[in-house]
Amino acid sequence: MPAFSFDPIGTIHSPHTNLEGMPIQPTGAANMEGTVHILDEFVAGLKDLEGFSHIILIYAFHGSTGFNLEVTPFMDTVPRGLFATRAPRRPNPIGLSVVQLVGRHEGILTIRGVDILDGTPLLDIKPFVPKFDSPEVTATGWLETNAPKAEKLRSDERFT
């Protein structure tokens, strides 16, 4: 299979300057604001984005190295298969977050609900559309009982 490489289209800035103690999901960062600075050559691609209340940010986990195929996630004490978690140390360290789009001024987006490390390279932006992105969910596996913990839990040394 061919290798892929990606060039960032911008940088995400947030109040989170250290991996330890960060919110582990956007629900745990509901009122935290940040900015997304888009490189000049990509600013034209932001046209019409301000018509959306929420956007999907796809980014590189630049503070993460290596991976294990079994991990003990932040919301559990039981080792789980990596792909059944949202752990940041992955074979391809790609993250995604759905955040609220507060505003746009030229190439700078103001966002809310940011659970992302400051200085994170942004790979792509997509509009969040509930009709496309919110299917009727019938099972959430081991997270069925643990998901509410995401609002309060913070990251620790497990994935640094």
C-alpha cells in the first residue's frame, strides 16, 4: 500500500499547552475557546463556512509518538483494543473534533469546545451537518456506561 503524507492547512491554537490535564473530548471543554489560523493560500476555501454552527476539525496528533494495539483508555480501567478507543497514540496519529464555530475574521476562525493541544497542525475542515453526521446510534460498546465521564476526566501520562 502506498504511504501518504499531508501538509497542514493551518494551526489550531488553544489554552492547552501541556498534554497532561487536557480535556479528553470536546464535551469536557464545552466553554473553552481557541482559534484556527488558516494559511493564506487556503483562506479562499473558508467561503460560506460561517453559515455553519459547528465544524469538524481533522488534525495531526503532533504531540503523540508510537502506539500500542491495546490501551487502557482514560474512561476505563480495562485494556481495550486501540480501534475501540479514541486514544491519541495511533498508527496514523490523526484526530478529529466537532467544535462550535463562533466566528470568522479573514483566515482566523474562533472556535468553542476545543480539546486540542495548542499548536496542533490542522489537516482539514468539514462542515458538521446533523443529517449526515448524526446517524441513529444503537450501540456504543464499552463506552455505553463510561461516556459521561468525558465531561470531567482530564488526560494524564498514559498517552504522552
